[in-house]
Amino acid sequence: MAATELKSAAILDLLKAFLETEEGLQVRKKVNLVYQFNIAPKKIGYDEVIFTIDLKTGQHLGFDCKEFVLVVVLLGKSGPYEGGKPDAVFSLKDEDFMKLATGKMNPQIAFMRGALKIKGSLSAAQKFTPDIFPKPSKL
């Protein structure tokens, strides 16, 4: 599945624009981690598209800016973070990503219900909070 077919691709475009703002820079400084999202259209583990958000180095392949980097793998070319291991990997369905991004689903509850799978550092995963996303009014 192409990334552009996912509803979450639009949210990630908004996230990219948000992270270019002063408020987004503050989020990057606060979080300072690399997240990988494996987003599946229907079922976790199948036809996943991989998005990487690098809020740590400021240098990576793809979109590059002075204070942060957001790498969104598009056009069906999916792949994991190439700068080492991401701090946390989240696997979830497209619709659940949308709920998390818009504040309609709590990440901890999603994890406990099995809607969100996490690999890597749990402390890094706990820093993944709704304030990483633009406020719902901006979505």
C-alpha cells in the first residue's frame, strides 16, 4: 500500500509543518528521540507503511531542517530508520493512529488493549504523548 493512501499520511504532513514552528522546536528539544511508526491499513503486521520521525539528530535522509528532521517514507518505499535503531517503534492500524493524533484515544489505553504495539525503550515510548502532535484545532 502506498503511504499516500493512508489517512495518517495527511496527519504526518501536518506534523511536519508543526515541527517547523517555534512550538514544534520546543517539542523536539523536549523529546529528543527517534520514533518509527509501522502503520497498517487494516491489521497490524500486514501491508505496513513505515514512517520515521527523527527528533534527535537534526541530520538524516529526507526532509532536513536546522533544528529537526522528519523523514516520511512515501511512494511505497518503506523502510526502517537508517541511522541506527529508533528509540521506540510503534505498530498500529491507520484508524488508530488517527485517533491517537487527534486525541480521541489515549496511548496507554491503546497499548493495554493491544491496539498499539511497542518495541524498543518503554521510557522513550512514554515520551510519545499527544503534545507531539499539533493541537486538534490545527488538524
